[in-house]
Amino acid sequence: MQHARQHRLRRTAAYAALAMMLGVVSLTLSQCRAVGDKTTGVRLFRGNATSCIKDCNDQFKLLYDQEQKQHATNAENCQALSQPQKGECLAAEDTRHLAAKTQLGQDKTACQNNCHGQGGG
């Protein structure tokens, strides 16, 4: 009974951490907004689409590197557990990591797509 409770608690904690991280990533990468120049009469982006896309790529690289470090740390923490907790922990971490990388890629694409609506291209 105690083992099942620990397993559920660990899984809940892993999903909560994933949800928090994805929320932060979404908020960070969603700062690119496509708002027409006619709305305010002021251009929001003085550069061109190329520099906006570079900003998206730079932000993606920063967040991707952070995710890689987080994955390495989490995997190392899993290694300290005994079996079968170690296997369950590593499987949950791999799932979390894959979901985080997928979300990062989607956010990067959305950011880049928004660059084209900001008067730069």
C-alpha cells in the first residue's frame, strides 16, 4: 500500500513539474504577438522578420539548453533510486522531457510565424 502511494505521489509530482515548466515556456515564447500596425499607428517591431526570427531562435536555444540540463538533473536523481522506482522515474522523466521538447518546438514555430505579421515580412 505504501509503495502504491509513493508511486502516485511521484507521478503526480512529475506531472506537476511538467505542467509548471510548460506553462513557463509557453509564457516566455508567446511574447511574440502579431498585432497590426494600424491598431496603434505605431510599428511594434522596427527590424525585419529575419531579426524577429533570430530572436525566436535565440530564445528557443536558451530554453532548450535549460531543458536539457533539467533532464540530465532529473535523470541523475532517478538513478539514485532503487528498482523499480528507478525505472518508473526514468520512464516518467523521458515522457516529461519529450513533451517539453515538443512544446518548445511548437512555441518556436508559433513565435516565428508571428514575426511575419509584425510588419517585417
